[in-house]
Amino acid sequence: MPRHVSATVVGVTDVGEDDRIARRLRELGFVDGEPVKVVAVGPVGGEPLLVQVGSTRFALRLREAARVDVVPVDPAG
């Protein structure tokens, strides 16, 4: 997802049974319907990503962020 592009979370992908990372992402607010955008990217390999979900910002590794399923928000409304 490019920086500063608004999107909406549609889910988090679980990898295996009792996926602790997916569960933690949901606890942090990456849940269906929440607005999300990438605010900044790190200087080395694009990591970490500074991601804003709702009004809170988190640093995520690329492999963590890849688990968050999003759809872009249509800027025309």
C-alpha cells in the first residue's frame, strides 16, 4: 500500500491455528471497518512501516503488515 493512501481494514489473515500475531493485530485495532494508512516507511528495506489505524500509530514489520487485508477508499466518496 502506498504512503498516505487511505484504506479500510477488511480483516487479518491467520497463519495456522492460534496465530498470536494475527490475534495481537486485532487487539491493536486492525479490525473490519477501521480506517488505515501507511504514514512512513523505514530507511532500510522499507522497514518498519509506520501505520495509522484509526487515530493510533504503530510500527509494523512488512510480514506483519502483509497479514492485514485492506480495500482502498475511493477518494471521490
